[in-house]
Amino acid sequence: MKGIKPLNHEQAKRYIIKNSNLDNEIGFLYLLKNNYAINTEYFIEIMEALENVVNELYYKELNGEILKCIYTIIFWCRSWLSKDGLLDKRLTDFQKEKLISYTEILEETLYYLLLGNKEEAFWRYNEYLDGR
């Protein structure tokens, strides 16, 4: 783990839910929607919480709530970045590229987890952490 300490399943689930909640003032989506701010720490929190959940459970046992939360983050980021979307004119090109990258990392992670390929799931995220 790079940023947060290892979590049990319930703690990791709470981190994921917190960051996908549009009404939680200390969450990734809330800050993005209301402050037009991309919080890298919250992105790392989401990914590491997801990694903790996967480490504790086999991918087929990921509960629907966690999957829904990760998909919610992906959905709103893509929607808000679309032409004339909430963030289209409010973010710089650099910020848009960063958010697109975060969204693609989440999406790719979810895809590989659903395929049952845990090793491949976090490859791109680890590259991001290594600065590649």
C-alpha cells in the first residue's frame, strides 16, 4: 500500500462509498462536482481501498455496492467531462487530462477485476504511482 494503511473489508468499503457519494463533503465526487477540484489523495484512497477489498475477497465476491460505487465515479467523471458537461469549461486542459487518466485507471481496474485478473487490474495504477 502506498498511501493508506491496510484496511479490512468494511473499512475499505466505507472509503469507496465515501468517495462516490455526491453529498459527502469530504469525497472525490463531491469536491469534483461542487468545487471543480480533482483530489489526488482521494483518488489514491479509492484505488487502495479497492485493492484492499480485492486482497481480502476473491473478485466474484465483490459486493454490488462496491461495484456500484466504482461505476458511479466512472459514470459521473465521464458525464461531467463531456462537451458542455459540468466540468467542460471549468477545468484546465491539464486538469481534464488528469481526470480522464484517473477515470481510465478506475475503469481498467474494474474491467480486469470483473474478468478475475487481479494481477492485471492494478498494473496501470501502479505505473501511475511510479510516475510512468
